[in-house]
Amino acid sequence: MRIVVGSDHAGFELKKKIMGLLLEEENLEVVDVGSYNTDPVDYPDYAEAIGLAIREGRADRGVIICGSGVGASVAANKLPGIRAGLCHDTYSARQGVEHDDMNVLALGARVIGPELARELVIAFVRATFSGEERHRRRLAKIQDLETRYLAP
């Protein structure tokens, strides 16, 4: 599995820790789309970079980190096909993949600590979509929403 990781300046330090963790996981390739330091930047740029990597097939899932995780989640969800979830507990990080086929995990570096972030990322990358009919049906409705509101 290929995981794309990005952050704004507020999430940079946590991103470095997450990158190290992901590089230790078996069968994972990690792509870093920035930021690369703590100079002020805008989280929508990194949410877009992660979303495009997934949409273009250069990554299977992504992790986006900003100060609260809220803005990055909102921005990532603007891209069709991206299903980002802001998670503060391992149940949501795992279940978001299993039931909702969540493909981007959003984290708030100013909200959670590195140990919880580690647990969330592990739950996220190790989870798999169940493919159950009820979940496929709900995903189809989400895709219909995207199509309906993107149409001219």
C-alpha cells in the first residue's frame, strides 16, 4: 500500500514522527508531499496534494495533519473521491475505513499527542474496507452526491 503524507507548518513535527512510524510498517510505501519545515504555509495546498495523489493512483491512502485537523479535513473532502475523516480515537480510524472506505486520515497536531497519533495511524493503515452491501450502497450514495453537485 502507498500512503501519501502531508502537513502544514503546525503539523510538521508530528508529520515527521508519523513518517518514521509508517516507514517501519511492512508493505508500505510512503510519499511525503510537504511541508518540509515550520515556515508558515496553508493547509489546503497539502490537502489538495494528498487528494490528487490518491485520485491519480500515486497513493492508496493519505494522512493530512494541521493544527486542529479540521481545516485539512474540510479541504481534502472538497476533492471528488476523497473521503477524509478527522479522528481522535482508534475505533473511528479503523471503522472509518471498514465501513466508509475512508481514504484520508486527518489529524490535529495541537489536539492529540504523538502516541495517540501513532495508534490512530496504525489503526487506519491496517484496516480494510469490508465491502458489505450496505456499505457499498452508502458509498454509491456519496458518489451520487458528488456527481449531482458537481454537474453544471
